[in-house]
Amino acid sequence: MEYEALFLTANGREVRKAFLLFVKRGEPEEGRPPLIAFEVPIDLNAITARFEEELVKLKDVLASGVPPEIPKDYGPFDYPCTYCKYRPRCYGT
């Protein structure tokens, strides 16, 4: 959600607040609301700094031509592996 806010801002959209909504599909459960909303704090300066750091690391990895070491608790569908061009090499998927 933070990166979505960053990308919206970069494309001229104003982002003041962000909310994560959980909607109960199907029959409602007794005692539970069908909709729950959580406000997600948006600090564009912190998000931009983290994005720029990750971008530098990603560029270094892609320029090296060698996939990085994979932490043992990562799987092929965990972030950031889901977006990596080396995923087939690492996991054979």
C-alpha cells in the first residue's frame, strides 16, 4: 500500500490517507461486522527513501548477472522473489 501511495503521488495524485478494507463475503457472521477498515499511515518521505534504497540494491543485483543468495525462509512466491527475473533460475518455476 505504501508503494501504491508513492506511485500515485509520483503520477500527480494527492494521497492524504490510505485504508485497508476487509470485506466479509457471503453470509454475515453473528457479532462480526461485515466491513473492517484500518488506516495505514503514509509517510511519503520514509517510503521514498526506502524505495530508493531498494532500487539501488535491485539495480546492483541485475547488473551483476548473478542471482543473490536466497534466505532459507524465502519461497518462490514471497516478495521480492515474485518480481525477480532470476526466479526461474533459483526455484525452477
